[in-house]
Amino acid sequence: MLLTHGALRAALPPVAATIGNFDGVHLGHQAMLGRVTAAARARRLASCVFTFEPHPREFFSPAAAPTRLSSLREKCGLIGSFGIERVHVRRFDGAFAGLAPEAFVRDLLARELKARWVLVGEDFRFGAKRAGDAALLRRLGDAHGVEVETMPNVLHAGQRVSSSAVRRALAAGDLAAAEALLGRPYCISGRVVHGDKLGRALGFATANVQLRHNRPPLTGIYAVRVQGAGDDARPGVASLGVRPTVTASGKAVLEVHLFDFSRELYGSHLRVEFLHKIRDEEKYPDLETLRAQIARDCEVARALLMEPRHV
């Protein structure tokens, strides 16, 4: 998959594209990716996703923006796994936010991206102050040689599949509901970096997985499956939160203890799949109490991961 950024100078082929944030790449997004790849094949175009960084709501109101389900790297990797040939990332800044709908279609879609066919959701908005909608996009597309198609909402169990619905499920600790909306277990990927080595001192060595954003969509203690620590997936227990017993920094940290594993993982890139929530994060009076609780968490996680669907 080709990843392109910003204003394009290279001579690239025309595309069939879809536009959006694609945070989490849930079932609704996946349906759009499938439609784009089919349209691209039928029209002999390259398939493309046009997305933004940062999320528009992070630009306009950082404090009120939703938590991220996926980093840009994770998002692009997921999009590529569904057969998309190219992801084009545009920086969402003041100049981009101020584009009139006409300029968005004429300059970005038709000229820069060379889009010949575009798929959007029914509620798609674009241009300065979200002035453009799908109907306007279709009219402007007709004027600039861009065919426009809209896709209806994708439903699961009568519920509209959306990034917001996935966030609600994760915040509630309902990993099964999140998995149903995503079509896979929710996961966080990152490189293993050095931490304070507290887990090792307590007898439970942990891999400190670097988070790309300080506001993960879920917190607590989880039974997990980890990819990247060898050829096979490995079971473990993960703590995701601010570690109130040992620090008052308020910074979120993802620590993973792999069962029956002793190899060093610094520099490795791990994918942590969250399969069961064990409990919420708690503050303990001392490290010995914390140690005892970690031991109990490991026992619970081992039992949960022995369920037939995880073995």
C-alpha cells in the first residue's frame, strides 16, 4: 500500500476514493472499503482512502475531542489489510478547515487526488463550517468530473455501527460489543520502551507499550493476547491506566505481563488484543497489597484465556 501526504507532486494514477477519519476501521468502514475496491476494479482506477491528521475535532476543540480508537499507523495498517492500494493523509489545519466546498472538490479531489469516483456516507459534511453535504458534493462532482456515490449506514443488531458506538462499548468495559462492531478484538499497537521496572521488582515483569495518545478509550485490568513477542500469539494480563498506587502524574501507561515468558522485548512492536476486562484500576495502600492483587489478576486472566474460543 502506498502512503502519500500533503500536496502531491508525483505523477500518480487517478483513483476511486472514499473520504473520512476511519478511526478504528469498524464494520461500517470495512463495508466502504469493500465498495471502493470493487468500484476501482470496475473502472480500472487505483483504490484510495483520503483521511486527515489530526482528527478535525482535535483541531477545533482538543479538550473535548473524542478519544482515539487507533493511531495513524494502526489505521493505515488496517486500511491496507482490506486491499486498499493507497492512503492519502492531509494535515487538518486552519487552511484546510477554511476551504470552501467548491475549492475542496475542484482543487483537492479533482486536481490533486485525481479522484474520478468518490464514496461517502449519507451524513458526510465537508468544507468550511461543514457547509457541504452529500448532495452538494454530487453537484460539484458533476461539474468537475467526479462521480459520487453515497453508502447507507451499516447496522449491527439494529444499531448503527460507528466509532462513537465502539468508544461507548470500550468505556463501559463491554469488549464483546466492541469486538462485534469492529469485526475483531480491540487492540493497541506500540513499541516496547523502558519504564520504571516496578513490575519486575514486584515479580511480574512487564512490557511497557508506548501509547501514541494520552487518552486511551478504555482503562482497567484486562486479559489479553499479544502478537509480536515471537511467532505465536501469547496470553497475558495488561494494565492500562494512570497507575494511582505508584504515581500522581495522570499519564496513561500500558503495561503487559506475558505468562511464562522471560525474553527481553525492548524495541519490539507489539499488538495487544483486549479480550476480557477483569476490573477497574484501583489505588492500593502499599506495594505489597498491589503485588497480591496482580497475582490474583494473573489467575483470573489465565482462567478467562482458557475458554475454548481463545485456545
